[in-house]
Amino acid sequence: MTTIHTPPSAGGHAPVSPSFNALGDDYFRDPAKHFAGVREATPVFWYDYLNAWIVTSREDCLEVLGDWQLFSSAQNSAAEVPSQHHAVYPPELISMMIVGQDPPTHTRSRQVAQRGFTKERMERLRPEIEARAHRIIDKFEANGSANLMEEYSLELTTQTIMALLGLGYEYDPMMRQLRDDEAAILSSAHEPLLEPRRSEVWDRFVNANLVLRDIIESRRESDADDIISVMASAKDAHGAYMLSTDLIGLHLSEFAMAGADTTAQAMTNAVIFLSQHPDALADAIAEPTLWSNVFEETVRRRPSSTFTSRTAMKDVELSGVRISKGDMIFVSLASANTDPTYVDRPFEFDIHRPNPTDHLAFTAGRHTCLGNPLARAQGSTGLKVLFERLPSIRPSNPDELDFLRMALLPVRRTLHAAWDLADVERSRERTVRTLNLQVSKRVTASDGVISLDLTHPDGGELPQWKAGAHVDLHLAGTGGQRIVRQYSLCSDPEDLSSYRIGVLREPAGRGGSAAIHDLLVEGSTVTVSWPRNNFRLNPTRNYLFIAGGIGITPILAMVREAERTGTNWQLIYGGRTRNSMAFLEELAPYGSRVTVVPQDEFGHIDLPGILRDSREDTLVYACGPEPLLRATESNAAHWPKDSLRLERFAPKIFDAPTVNLPFEVEFSMSKKTVVVHADESILEAAERIGLPVISSCKEGTCGTCETPVIEGQVDHRDSILSPTEQQANETMMICVSRATGTCPRLILDA
């Protein structure tokens, strides 16, 4: 054991470490390295600023964390409550945080709370977290730079904890502020919180807790699985509620901070470490399962909470230093994780360590972090998505030190980062972007048709779209297989708070409409692609809209757009019966510009009469069943070229059988060549050789796989490109189109 010869502190404690400064730049730049400079000489030392002993060796840290009877947590959160709040916030309540309790009260609170944080449940959240991460990046990726801490890391973790708590978007500002105020109050149990900030923090904290108490009371009998409902409804064997409303409110305040800030700190720190270790970044991008290791190595190297604290319940000795009963002890997690007597190469960022979770970032023993399954799921997923989308992201200034200067919780406020805009274009070409949306409204629009309003559970605007756009819905079919179906958006493109689709139940269909009708109710969640548009409304002097049955859905948005621009328009809308025709009430205010043609009353739409006289200044947009579209094509054959625009719900039917021949395709960007066999598509051949191609319908109706053509003649078999576009031969749908029989080779820009 090293002999220690240091002068006592001002209060007479010894040893001290004069070079240690928990408020200096060296500490905030790298806490673990700052501890390394003092650990060998003074493994245990007194620090006047915190009025506590600091323990730095892993062995001593584990001894303190492992014995709750000798080293108590009961004073961890014993901050002083201002007297004006005592009536609604008793002084003893603040000391009952989960991190500030010992058994049996700690056991009771943790038993209730951990039901909402099981590892299995957190793992199930990964797809939701991934979709949320994509949506956040969508908002800032085109800027080329961002405050990564605020705009991504904290945004992701805050939205996730809000969803877990079952809190609507209206509570978002309150919970963000509560996160910061909770950190300040927790730290004030050990370091000064000065006026006027002290009063401001406590006023906001108490007011937020009063709001939470009302929510808790409203969920006492709820059977929902959000964390508030789980904790509020928990009862003991005698039927009594296990936790008081006030105590649950306090714990929710803890979750607001721990569930958001600590993981956000870790994700942001990981970006710094990866910028310094490009080999680790390359390995993680190449092998996505390593993102979990990246997160673990980050929190080993720099835990979000540098310390956890305990109180000595008896006189004890650690590393030869005598600690008196009642003294506060700060356990340095950052130092324990980089103790060279235990960790090989402690300051090397190594994502291939044989036991990556062997660290104390989430502490140990009874106080192992309750939310660590959430942190691990969210941290690794958030990093994976960030670097998938923006692989060139790097800190603008890795030495940026914008922190809230608290020794216990060194909270980073900013990390400015930049990336190459080429990342954005590459991501758009190779990724089908999706959103996890919620059915906020379900309405019967007509016989056999329902309309669904889809909103984001976290609130805020959805991606922009224009009239004619559609989205993919990812659904669970019979037998558990995943199916993808396309549905036109029929809401107002100016209102980005929700998307609306109309869905006709088709008993003879392939299962998509049945799944939607049977499974999607208000409150259901569904994965939805970003809007894509293969049925664009081009400007002209006049529009003639022809809709059959559920084909009215894309036309509704077109009518709104024509109205908005003041363009002359007319709609002919046919259906089997009036009761089967959806959205008639919405169309009624347009009067004579809408002609409704129920087949049982008036027969088929008079297409020969309507299309008899061609017009140079009119575009015809038609959507509906295949017989209607084929009849429209036939009757409009004499109209000017490209006057007719069609949207099909099923693949276009070719008049004559087509014989497929094998041919060769060169993918210029990937520098790969493949032979496309007679019985496979270009898409299937590309997937066979491992190219990152994207697709959805695989029948030429959605446009997802549209690919630029550099060289070669294409046999176009899609239902999207206009005759002029097909003749131009500039792009093709690789899920159905092929090389012509006389063309042995295509070169594609992919």
C-alpha cells in the first residue's frame, strides 16, 4: 500500500489531493484521465468542495457499492426543500428518490418501477426507437451541421421516455425542464445551488410534480402498460396501492432525467470517441451488432454519472484511510472503470473487449441502474441509425467544453458536429424511410371503406407531401409474415399533423386490406414509409379527374390543390352504389363541378361522351379499377400525348405474353455485374449478389425501385412511367422491367 503524506484539508481531514479539481477543464474534458493523475498517490482522499471522501480504486468502489448496511444511500438525495413548498412537498419526500433509499423502502419502489423497464420490453422498443431516430435526423440532415447533443441525442431520448410514460406532446416542454431541474436538485444535496436559481428551479420542480400527481391519480385504475399506469395501478396483496401519488411523482422526475440525459450524454460522447478511433467506426458500420459494444465501451470509458454517493454508517477504513461514521463517500465510477489493476489498456477505446459489459457505469449491487436496459437498447440503436444515415459525421470541435459545471453530473449542453451532404443523398437512394405512426382516428367512410388518420405519437409535423402521393403500410399478415401495401394519401397536404388514407376491404384481395380492417383501431401503431409520388399533379389550365370507387383517394388531394391554385377542374366519380362511394360529404360543397355516377342508378361513367372532344389545355387524371383505366386509355387515345395520367392499384396487364431472355446488368456505382436469368428480375439478381437495393411492391406500381439508366434499351413493364418517360429511357423500375430482347446488356446508375 502506498504511504500517503499530504496535508489535511481545511476541516482537518487527510489525505487530500491538491491537484484534483472537479470544476476544472481537465475534469470536464476527461474525468477518468483526471482521476488517473491522482489515483496511485491518493486512492482515497478528502475533497472539501463536496465535503466528502472520494474513492477511486475499483476494489474500494466495489466494497462500498456492495454493502448497503455499512455504506448507506439514504442521504444521496437529501436536498433542502425551500420552506414555501413544505405544505405540498414535505422535506422528507425529496430524500426518497430511488437512488436515495435503502431497503426495505428501496426494494418496494424498485419492485414497482422495474415492471416498466424489463429487458424484454426494452428490446421490443428497438424498432420504435429506430423509426424515431430516422424521423429526427430527417429534420436536420440537409443542414450539414447540428448541435448533436440538443438536436439528436436529447431529442431522441426525451421523445422515447415521453412515450414510455404515456405522456402527450403537450407535456413535452414541462418534462424537458423537469429533466434539468431534477439534475440541479439532486446535485444540490452535495454541492451549492445558489439564489436566484435555487428558487427558480424549485418553483418549476414543484409545479411539474403537481401536474404529474393529477395524471397519476387519473391512472390509478388503468390497465395500460405505460410506466405511469403500471406504477399507479400497482397494488399489494391486500388491495392497497403500493406507492403514494407523491412518491410516484418524485420517481417520474428521476426518470425524466435518468431516462433522457444520461443516455444522451453517452451517445454524444460516443461520437467523440469514434472520431478519434476510425477503425472502431469502420468495424461497427461493417458489423452492426458491434454498436452495442460501442455503447458499452463509451460508458466504460466515460460514465454519464461520474460518481455515486454513500454515507458511512460506522467507522471504516479504505486503502489505509480512516473514514468516520457519518462521512459522505463519493464512489468514482469513471476511475473504477479505468483502474489499470483490473482493466487492460484502460484508456484505449476497444470495442472488441471480451466482456464489454464488465464495468460500473450503471453502478452495482442493489442500486444497479433501473433503466439500464432502456439505455442499452436506445444508445446502441441511436448510434447505429446516426452512422447509417450520416457516416461522415464528426465533431466540429472535439474539445468543446460547454457543460453545466456540476461535479456529480457533468452535463454536456452542446456538441456541434458536421457531415458531408453526400451522406444525405446516398441515404435517400438506398433507404426506404419509415415512420412509426399511431391511428388517431378511424371512421367508416362508406360501405366497405374505412378512413384512418395517422399521427406521430411524439407529436410534431410529418414529412411533406404533394397531391397524388402514397405511403407504404407495413403489416402483419396471416401466419406472421410481413406484407407491404401502398395507399394514397387523401388528407390536406397543407396539414402535416396527420396523414389520412382510405382503405377498401377486398375479400378476394391478398390480405392487406383485411389486415387493416381487422387489426388497426384507434391507438394502434403501424410502420409507414415516407410519402412517394408517382402520380404528380402537373400544372395546367384545366383538370379532368376521373375516379372509380376507392380510386377517389388520390383525387381528393388533387381537388384541394386545384382549388388552392384557382385552376378550373371537373370530377367524374363513379361507384357501385351511392352507399359504397366514400367521402361524398367532403365533395358536396363543390356543387356542379362534381358529377356522382352510382352504377346502380346511372350505369357506367359515359367515358366515350366525356372524352370525345380532346383539349390541348387539359390534363386527365384517372384512378380506379383496371377496367375503368383501360376504358379511359382507349377513349382518350386521340388526345394529345401525355394528356392522360393513370394510377393503378394492380400491375398493368400486357396484351400479349412476353418471353423473357437472360441479359447482363452492370451497376456502375457498385462496380458489379450480374447475369439476370430469364426467371428472375433485375431486383432479385441485385439482391442475390448482395447489392443494397430498395423495393416495396415488386410489381411495378409503387416506384420505390426506380433506377437511372446509363446505357441500353429497356422493355418497360411498369404501371408508373408515362409513354414519354418510357420512350426517353432515362429510368426503369427494376422489379419488373428488363432489357429488350435485342439488348444483351444494361448499365444502371446504382
